[in-house]
Amino acid sequence: MSVWIPLEDSTRDQGCLQVIPESHNKGLQPFSHKECGTCNLGIDTEIAIEDREFLPANAGDTVSFSAFLQHASYGNITEKRRRAFIVSYQEATVGKGNDAQYKVLRPA
């Protein structure tokens, strides 16, 4: 589970969050490390990009979603900053490296 809170308004031009609705129902998809911006994980299966929804948000809004939800954002093409506070949760009973969700979380 992740909670994303923009600290400034987040528009499409600023690279707001994008999601593929219902994609979390597919579970963890094969992924690999890629050179693509600041997040270097990418899904290796076909993505239904035509189903993508942009989630522009106001500063202080809260967006909660499963780590399994296919999500991304474009780069910020404005002069304004795009800062956010992001919290990821995982049950304490999940052993390190023993659950599919752990594999997609980056170490702190």
C-alpha cells in the first residue's frame, strides 16, 4: 500500500501520477531494471496504455493505491516544482524478500 500526497499542485504538465485502473488485480508482473528516469524498475509485460488515467491532484490531496497498481508519471516540463510525500506500508509479518510486494519496494 502506498500513500502519495502532493506538496504542490500536480498537473499533467508537471507529471502528475498516472495509473492503469484495476491493474493491481493481475498481481505482481514480471519487471526488470531499466534506465528510465529516477525510478529504474519497469514492467516487462504489455501495458494497456489506452486505459491509463491521469490523476492531477491539489496540494494536500491523498492518493492511496496498491503497490501492484501499474503507475507512472512523466517528467515535469514546467518551471514549477513537483514535490510529494510518499509512504509505503507492508505488513510486519511479511519476511524480507519473501513476499512479492517486497520485491518492488526500493530500499531506503
